[in-house]
Amino acid sequence: MELLTQPKNYDVCISISALVLMAVIVVIYSSEEYYHGKQSRIFGVLIAVGTLLNVMGLIHHLWINNEEVKNYITYDMNCLIVIVEKILTYLVGFFSIVYLMAIFRITPNKLWKKLLVIVPSVYTILVIMSGTFTDAICRFDYKGEIILAFPYNHTVNIGIIMYLIFASYLIAKYNKVLTSEKMVAISAYYILMLMGIGMRFFTKTGVVFEFGVAISLLLCVFTFQNPSHFVDRMSGVGTKNALNFAVYTNLIQRRMFTLMEIRVDKLSGTIGNEAVEAASSLLKQMADYLKKLCPEAGVFFPRDGFFALLIPDVKSSSDVIDKLADTIKTRFKEPFKLKDLDVTFDISTSAIGYPDDVKTIERFDEISNMMYKALSRESKYVLRVADLNLRYAEYDKKIGNLVRHAVDNGLLEVYYQPIYSPSTGKFSSCEALVRLKDTRAGYISPGVFMPIAERNGTVLGIDKFVLSSVCEMLATTKAVSYGLEYVEVNLSVVDCIQTNLAETILGIMKRYNIGPSRINLEITETWEKDVTSVIEQNISKLMSEGLTFSMDDFGMGYSNFSRLADMPVKIFKLDKSTIQAAFESETSYMIMYNMIKIIKGLGKEIVAEGVETGEQAKQIIRLGCDHIQGFFYARPMPLKQFLEFLQDHNYS
């Protein structure tokens, strides 16, 4: 114990700490399976070199600081240990740069490039090894430390300096493909290396460098070697993160490739209700087939129902892609095993290539999103970029930018459409609707910008703005005293899948001291087919707090009458198209009539949307609808006009 507590032995303590860290790294590395074969192998070599480096360093420090150790290790043996330690130090630099190149998929394709990486380390190792047979280049002091003769004492560090410069260049060049977490980790890795080298120069001891190596490798094992970022556990192939990383590095290096996406029709529905083991077995059958079919390609499972192949050195327009797609389609029509069942699938494919279709990361993201949306509609042939109408892509991008600008600069406004209650003859509720008027583009219809906002995520900001505006209106105006009982506020599916949705809504209402009876949340009928546990949890929590829900756009095509009683809603809003069709054909009228009858029989309320004439209003009232919304009664209007409307019509 005295060996560890004396200040002169702190080098020994640091060496032991470094070895403990290396042991932790070995355990973590050995317990995981890694997706990146070459990268993982090089990291394994780095761990071995780092561990041996710290072992040699510990033995050397023990020899210096403890006389008993000198009884077992002679001076010459210590000198040999120091030589091995110094060689391993420079090998850490060499394998660190090789590891970084493996991360970014860089393979030197010319002899001079390979020599540029290898020669500095070979030179340094030869200089250090010369100490075993001559004192002309290097000698040893009484501690066994190496003292290099001029100019070797300077030239041996040229390689390390070159490696650090090259590493800085690679990190700067590829920073776009790294997450902030990985950027911090890899930057810290080389900063620690640099600091360790500096400490070695000033203190004449390598213990700080050796400890820095252990810390650096620990950072990497939790970031670049973390399989959860790159391996889909269900299918055993690359995740979306792995695919994006592979695509971006190939784009930056200007390597020709084609990305083929394979949409497996009804795959998500097939495995959705199966046990994890059964679903995983099916996905691995498919993944193994794709890996065997195209061994030179990277195989990925980037999103539910989609596989992807990253095929090097092939153009997207090549016949190879068509033949590959045909082969895959033929195989997927043959049975796969799902427990005791034989299941088959239809597939559709798309192809994006560099350099023919995309040349930048930004353009790739844009085209890839368009392909994803279009792929579900195309199945006969391979969908290629040339098949897309890119004018729509540019239009989506333009509108998306306008929406972001509006959210960031307060260009949104909430309008209110009164809803009539026949039983009271009053307008006791309304629907909050968002409007966007850009200073340059003018008025943009919600039917245009809301679908784009849902795709790019800005709908979250829009819906938060609408709810805040409604709560502020209820808290600061006389709307309630004018007879307004509650306001209907729309929630998108994007909102519903946010794990913090309930907390966000309740937080906004609490800020304005608005009770739950004043807000009714609208979800679209398509919610039912997109339902997840997160959505169910959000709705359950909000209902437990007293909020109610409406089913908007009911009757548009997803109606499942057998599940009406199970839907967690108080009000069903009949879609405008259902109302209009009912007054155009007797069949449609009977459908609406029975729909109303079933809903009322379940004790639910009904809002009829899109009522535009007096005759429609009379018939809707006669059928027993509780609320009526439409241009016949009132159009959506800004807040000031809405308040005047309530005052005039509820108290006239």
C-alpha cells in the first residue's frame, strides 16, 4: 500500500488507473457485436496496443520507483521494456490515423498515399530499435529513458505531427457526417493525444500520454463503437444512422454509388402484432438473402418496411439495377417463414446514384425524401430520379422555408370559426384554425402548407402557437361571458407521437389558468391506423386530466364502425365531403343517416362540417346532429371579428 501512497509513486498510480480503464474497454468491446467489420478490427488492434503500452509503462515506473522490482528486472531488461513502450507509443499514433480513415471509409488507392501513412512510423520504430545495437543514434540514461542524438530527437516526431495535421483535416472535412456527440468524442480523442505528447516532452514521462490513450479509447467505445447507432437489432443490418453515414462519406469522397431502396409492401403490418423473436427471424431471413445476393453492397434497414442497398461503382441507370430489382421481386414472392406460416410480399424499388442524380448531401436528402413519398405509389418498375417531377420538390422546399420563416417571425394568425348548437340556438363552441400570410408570397392556404409542415416537423411549432393563442384568448377576452363554452384545437399525428405531448399541452393551459373543459382536442380519423403506444399514453393522460377529444374528418375513408365505441372521443365531426355527398345522391344520404344513427346510439355528439345552405342545415338538424359548422352560419374570422360575432349572435 505504501507503494501507492507516496507522492513519488503517483506515476505508478496513474498507470494502474489507465490499466483499469483498459480492462473496462476490453470487457465492453468483447461483449458487443459490431456492424463495421474493418473499423472494429482496427479498434481491437488499438485496444491491444494501448493495453500493452500501459503494461510496459507500469513495469518501467515500478522499476524506477521501487528497489524490490530491480531485484527481478535488470537494467538491460528495463531498457528493452522502454524500447517496446516507445515503439507502442508511435504505433498508437499510426493505428489512430488508420482507425479514423476506417471510420470515414477512406482507403488509399495509390502507393505514394500508402507510403505517406506507413513510412513515418516505420522510420521512428527503426530509430528507436537502433538503441539495441548502437549508441550513435540513441542511448539510455540511468533510469533507462531513451535519449536520442541530434537530429533524430526531432525527426522522430515528424510522423506524429503529420498524423495530427491529417486527423485535423479529416475531422474538418467530414464534420457534416458526424453527430455532435461523435464530433466531440473524436476531437477530444486527438486533443488528449496532443496534450499527452506535450506532457511527455516537458515532464520526460509517458504516463500522462498512456492515461490519455485509455480515456480516448473509452470515448470511442461509447460513440463510434456503440452498436446501437449502427446496427438494427431486429434485422442485424445497418440502421438509418449507418446508411446516412455511409452515403455522406461516399458523397464527400466523390465515389460512384447507387442507393437502392426496397419497400416491402405490408411488412410492417405483418410483423406488427408478432413477438419480437418471430419478427426478428423474418427480417433476418430477408437481410441474409440481400447480403448473399449482393455481397459487395452495404445492407440497411433504415425505416419500417424498407431495406436499402448501397452498391458501389454502379450507376443508377445501369441495367444491373433493373436485373437486381427483378431478382429481389421474384424472391420476395416466394415464401419466407414466419413461425409456422409461409408469407410472401410484393416490393417496389427506387434508385438514386452519384454522380448522375445527386452531387451534394443537401440534394441527396431532398431527393431521398421525395423518393420515399413516391415509392409507395410506384411498384411496376424501378423508380428513378428522372421519374419524379422535381418541380414539386422545389415547390415543397419553397413552402417549407416560408413556413419556418412564419413560425420564427410571428407571421401566423389564429382564426376562429363559430359552431352552431341547434338545441340552444347559440354558438357555444368554435374551431381554431391557423392562417399564414407571408409578406412576399401573400396568403398561403392551410391545405398547402400544413401537409408540408407535418413532413418537415414545423407543425409542432404551429400547433403550440395555436394552443397558446387560444388559451390567451380565453384568459384575456370576454369570449366565455359571450357564451363560448370551449374551443376545438387540432392535433396532428406528429404531435401525438411526441412523448412529452401531454406535459406540453397541460403546461400551456396552466400558464394561462385554463380549465380542461375549455379545450377540446381534435385528432384526425387517420389516427386510428397510425396508433402507437405513445399516442395511447398521451391521450389517456390528457383524458385523465379532464380534456375531451373530437374525431375530425370522420367518414373520409378509414371508418371502422365496429370500433366506434372504443375510440377515445366525445365528438365525431362528419367530414364536409360526407355532408355534400349526402345531398347529391340517395345512397350517400342513407350512409350518412345510418352513420349518425350509430354514433348517436353510442351516446356520442356529432358536428356536421361543411354545411353551406339552409336546406342542408334543416336536414342536418332534423337528423339530430348536435352541432353544425359551415359557411352557412359563419366563415373563419380573426379574433376581433369573432368576439363581435359572439356578442351579436348569442345575445341578439
